[in-house]
Amino acid sequence: MTELTLEVRRTVAAPPARVFAAWTDPALLVRWWGPPGVACPEAHVDLRVGGAWSIANDTPGGTVWLRGTFEVIEAPERLVYTWSVDGSPAAAERVTVRFEPVGTSTEVVVVHEKIVGEATKAEHAVGWGGCLSGLERLLGGTGL
């Protein structure tokens, strides 16, 4: 089966350091993570190379945990981590997030690799779009 890559971009009205903090602080992650219809009641981040992260997604069908390990941390420019869904037989996918300054804003570039199947890629596209909308609302509404 062919492995696919998804790239999603969004410009957020906040500097890279604030966006990076919102992405890596569990107390902030639970406030913006998830597409419409998905709540994030719990997040854990051990922000070091080799450290683990996990995020609970409460969906209408039950709670799904996303998990992975940090491979690269270059604050506030870039994160690279593995990504897997509990109960998934597939090998871990990989996510790279770049926080690129654009004036006083940040372009967030999410590159999600090693996706198996078009249906999963489409689900990730909806998920990342919803997450980035939540991130925009958080940073635009609270002045973090």
C-alpha cells in the first residue's frame, strides 16, 4: 500500500513563540485541539527528544487516544513527532510542524507523512483543518 503525505497551512495572528507554546503546553492544547464535534479533555506532553505525548479525542463514538514520541524539537521553529491512534495496527505516522514568522503572525505548516490510504488522509485533512481553526480562535481570542 502506498504511503501518502498531507500538508496543511494556516496563518495565525500570533508570533511563533506563542503558537509553539499553545502547541506544546497541555493546559493550552485542551483548549483548542480537535475538529468540530471532537473535544480534548486530556493531553500530556513530555517536551524532550524521546519524550512521549498523548491527546484524548472525545468523539461521538467514544474516546480515541493519539500518541507519539518527539523526534525533533527546535523551539519555536519546528517539531517532529510520531503519530499513532490507539488500536491501530498500522505503523506510526510522522508529523512535522513548522512555525514560520510572517510579520507579527505565524504560518503553521503541518506535514503529516506515512498515511496509509486516501480515506485516512481525508480524515486527517478534516482533523488538521479543525485543529488549526481552534488554534486561531484561542490565540485570537485570549491574547496569549
